[in-house]
Amino acid sequence: MTTAAAAGRVRHLYVHLPFCAHRCGYCDFVTVVGRRGSHGSYVDALIGELGLERNLLAPDLETVFLGGGTPTFTDAQELERLLSALPAGREVTVEANPETVTAAVAKQLRSCGVNRVSLGAQSFQPELLRVLERRAGPDAVRSAFYYLRDASFENISVDLLYGIPGQSPSDLDRDLSEALALGPEHLSCYELEAKPGTRFTYRHGAELSRQADAMETYFERVVATLTASGYRWYETANFCLGPDRAGGRDLRARHNLGYWLGRDYLGIGLGAVSTIEGVRRRNTPRLQAYVTAVTAGAPPPRELELLDGHVRSRERLMLGLRLDDPLLLEGVASAIDRTALGRMERLGLVCQTGGSGGPALMLTRRGRMLGGAVTAELLA
């Protein structure tokens, strides 16, 4: 089907708010520093693009996700105007940096229908936060979390990084302990990836190389600590409270789960990506070009990529094996190297299962620890 034929089917919406107070050295997202005078015209453009694309969206959205940038750096009045214009969703998430979260901001988000916040802590160690060029110290992270709790948020995610230049295993243990003490419903723990050619890599290249050798050990510590604390390791880098602690709620990140399960999604805003019925679109990352086009009533300049069946199967395999649920072989079998699959099974890295849904595949715990390396071997 074409995107036109997908009208009324898309149930996941991503909204990009690129503005930040400053750009961290390791960041490679589409961001715009400052430019408070542009927030209003950008929100106008977002609402305009939503109007152009709204026919693609289902009447009952599963998720709405505001990412950035730093969405909570956006002018408060403009953020409220945007949230009021967006369709409702079962899960509505906003990313936030701790220094931008006040009691008033937390209450505003909650009153505007946001029911989940992803808080970018990254670390609780002052010296590591300085290395990362983060503006919030540990106290600001804790304050932001409690502001959100006081505003009745019952689904808060905390982001942490490991492999930071200068980080030791004990630093990571302290970060995990500090995060667990807050009691978040969800934790995302990512390996720091610094892109070649950035000032961060130039400044910390030697230490980044040293940290690369420790990544497997760090990852094992993260998984062991969080699973022992009652969190479900449901995706390679993501953990949520298990059923016995979640009161029957499924606390997996529903928006990202849509990506991992290969669902269609619409992205609006600067640099936003959409994937709908085998067509991937990437909006321009240039602010003026984006605003000018949409203000004139036209779609923003964008790149189009047609994904053939084999590419889609490979993506589905790579993303689906990140999860702790079995991946149905239907639709991905052509992407699997059968010889490699047999070898991975004999090594205890992969297992095949069966059920009412049909034959399925999943990584063992050992296979999940090796993650992408196993999946890369399986690809035909």
C-alpha cells in the first residue's frame, strides 16, 4: 500500500522539539540552541504539518511522543499550545532535562494530558556530568523527579549513560543505586556513543577507547543490578518494573515498542522520520526551510526512501530480537541465515520456540548480553 492507502491507520505519533539551552558535546540529534524568538513560529509550523498529515492518523492513537532537543526548554506558553493541539494518546510522553523541570512545568505537563516523562539524568556524579557538559547536577535531577511525582506522574523513566570518560565501575554502581532510590517505573541505560569528528571525541578520544574495552562489563553490571531490583529487562537497553511491582500495569515504553515491533509511525517536525507502509521519510533538518514550507501550506522538504520487502524483514529481525518476547518467524524468515542460526543455537545464543502464533525466535540471556553481534551473524 501507499501512504495514501494508510489513511486512518497510523497509531504512533512523534513530535520533534529541537530547541536546547546548549548542545552537549556528544549529541548528534537535530537541535537548535536557544532561538526563543523562534519557538512560536516553529509551533505554528508543527501544528500546520500535523494538519497536512492528520488523515494518516487513527482516531485512537496508541502513543504520542515529544522528543528533542529539550521539549521542556520550549517556551511554556508555546508548549501548552502545542500539547492542546495534539491528538490524545493512551501514552503521551515528553522528554525533559532536569534543569528545565520546575513544579510549575510538571503541573503544566500533567494538566495538558502528558502521562509519562522521560528524564535525562545521564549520571549522578558531578564530575561525570561536567564531562558530558550537562547543566543539571545530581540535586537538580532529584528535584525534577520529585516535582513530577508531586504533579501525580505515575510513570517516570530515568535515562543513564555508561562508558563515560573517567567513569569507573564503582561510579556506575553509584549511579544505578541513586536512580533506584528514586523508584522510577522505567530505566533506560545506554552505552555512550560519541560520533567520530565531534569535539567530544576529539577531547576524550583516548579515554573513550579505554572505556570501549569495559563496555561488556558495564552492561553486565547494569543488567544484573536492575533485574535483581525487580525490573524487567524487556529490551536491550530498557527496563521496567516487573509485574509483581507494577500493580498489573505494562510499563514498557509503548512508543518505542512500536518501533521495535515494526509498527508504522508518523513523525512531524525538524528532522523527524516517518515510516509508513514501506516508505521512510526524513524531514529537512534546516529550521528556516522547514518553517517556510509548512507556513506556506506545503509539506516540508524531505528525503524519501522506499523499503523493499527484504530490507523490511531485516529491520524487523534486528529490532525484534532486541526484545525479551519471541519474534514470530513469519515475515522475517527470508532475512535469516539458516546456517548461522544452527550455529548460534548450538552455542546457546538463540532458541526457537513454538506456540499458537507459530514458530518464533528469541535470544537467550547469554545471546542478549552479546546483542547486536548475534543478530548480525543471523542476517542473510
